[in-house]
Amino acid sequence: MQLTDSDFAHYQREGYVVVDGLLDESVVERTKRRLQEYVEGYRAEREFSRMLEPKADSLPGDTGGEAAPVRKFEGLGMVREDDAFSDLAEDDGIVSVVQQLQGPNLKLLRSAAMLKPPRVGSEKKFHQDAAYYPIHPMDHVTVWIALDEATTENGCMQVVPGAHTDGLIEHEALEYDTDITLTGRQYGPEDTVALPMEPGDVLFQHCLLPHYTAPNTTDDWRRAFILAYMRGRSRFTDEEPPEWVDSLHITGEEFPGCV
């Protein structure tokens, strides 16, 4: 997959680029099936965690099986322990695009699945991904993979174009687990561009780009898989970085003393 000059310029200027149809239907369906197996308990996650929707005890209506209201799965263990997810992280098309943005030496910083179940999927408030990670350079790439049709009604990604050039903005922690939100600057819907996507479309997003997803008010799932890649020479900026920050070599050279 080769980005055009226009694609590359758009990423530099606006902080994101969407590649339509990067993943074929078989990859999308395999990923969705595997996630549903974890949701319904046919597989047990060992090296990664699940978080439930904070205001839902169960999923309403017909969900295709007994399914807990899982908000997300999180952890590099997703890639380490499951071949469906490791194949996704090492997908040639995805890695090729990230290399064009980051260079040849890549590590995986994050893997997660954001599920937004029907009618109970909650919003994710405005934030920057970089705020979670004390890492330099602060330019890692978040890859957001649409597994279902993502619409404004079910919580597609909404970004603030060009705001990645403003640097890191102050955040505060929220009550629910590890969530954070912007406090140093306020954004509203008028500041954003909504990014509806079809299954297999992939968003490549700068880690400093403020973004938001609305609640899922529909009867449909809005599942997405997230992978974050950083340069192989990335280093911690804190002397005592968070214990949960992890990395996994993807391609190219490895360097001592790096994350």
C-alpha cells in the first residue's frame, strides 16, 4: 500500500488519513468472530483485560448469544496470545502505511478493541492518545480499523483537524477506569470532522490529534480494532514510566535502551 503525495500531505497537515478498503472482508470477519468468542466466553483472555460499559448490566435484545456489555479489550497480550490479532498487527498493508509515516523500524505500543455495543455503547470524551504515554518523540501513529459500518449515529471517529500541531494539552482523569479527557482546551461538534467508515477502512491518526466518539444509539454494533505503532528508537520521558506501558517489536532494527 503506497500513500500518495496528497495522502502524506493530508496526514502532515490535518493529523490523519483514511485508507478506504485496506483490509479485505475475510480479515474483518475473522477479527469480529474472534472478538465475539471472547465476549461470549468461548475463549478466555489471559494476558489482556476487558472493561464493561459502566451503566449497563447486560445487552438489550438479540445479540446473537449471551454477551456481556464489553466496552473494550485492552493489552498487547491480545497480539501475543491470539493469532487473529497478531496477523492484524503484522498486516502488510497496515505496516507499510505506518512505515511511510514513521520509518522502517517499528514497535507496537498498544492493541485494543473498542466495541460500542448496541444502544449501550458510551461516548469517549475528547482526548489525545499521546497523553497516556510518556514517550519521545511524541508522534506515534494510532491505527483505527473499522470492523462494522461506523456512522455518526453509532459512534464513528470525530477528529479536530490540524490540532495535533498545538502539542500536548492538559488532561484530567475520569471516574471510569483509565479514561481521561481534555481540560486545557474545550472542543465541540463544530470543531470536528466526522469520519464515517466502512468495514475494512483504516484510519491512521497522529497521537496528538484530539478526537471523540459519540454514544451508540442504534441497534447495531460499532466495533473497531486499535493498534498504535511507534518508532523503534522511541524512549521514555519519565524516569519511572507506568508499569503497564509495553512494546512489541514489529519490523526493522531494535535498539538498546528504547521502549
